Amino acid sequence: MKLYGIPNCSTVKKARAWLDQQAIAYEFHDFKKLGLDTSTGQQWLKQQPWEKLVNRSGMTWRNLSDAEKNAIVDDPSALALMQDKTSVIKRPLLVDNDQILALGFNETDYAKLFAKE
């Protein structure tokens, strides 16, 4: 399992702390250091619409010019933006076997996802 995000993001910190407290093993993928490769981005876009993967309420999006925002109209343009400015990706992104398990962090959703039966 892999958790994608940025180390200093408060939501990513919450998700990491929750996973650590539950003793759930994961690999952390730091967007700032490791970026986003094309095949991973394409895999995500097959599972979620770009409108959900691109955090349009975050500072990175808000700091884009209107022309840059208006240029994001489909998967290819969204992928190019996500690769160029990884901070625009909704985070954290929890992935297992190439499947998105969770987008963002919500303690209740994580608890349901990892509920032990």
C-alpha cells in the first residue's frame, strides 16, 4: 500500500498518524521529491475524474492564472498540470495494487476501509 502526498501537508500528517496508530504498513510517496509519473497519473484518471484528483480549492490552484485554469479541460491537460505542479493533487491519496482506496483523509472512512472483521 502506498500513501501519496506532501510531508508538510496537515491532512497528510493526519493520515500518516492514523495509519501509524493502527499499525498499518504503507510506503510514503513524497510528491515533492518523487513527482508523479505518467502511467500512475493515467491509472488514477481511469478511476477518478480529473475534477476530483485536482484540488481546486487549494492554494496551488488558486494561484494559477485564469488562462492556466481554463486550459484544464480533460484528462491529458489535468495530468500535465498534476505532473508540473504536484501540490495541486488532492491529498493524501491512498493506493493499493494500483487501486485508489481513498482520496483525501477522513478518519471515519479510513476506519471503515480498514475495519477488522
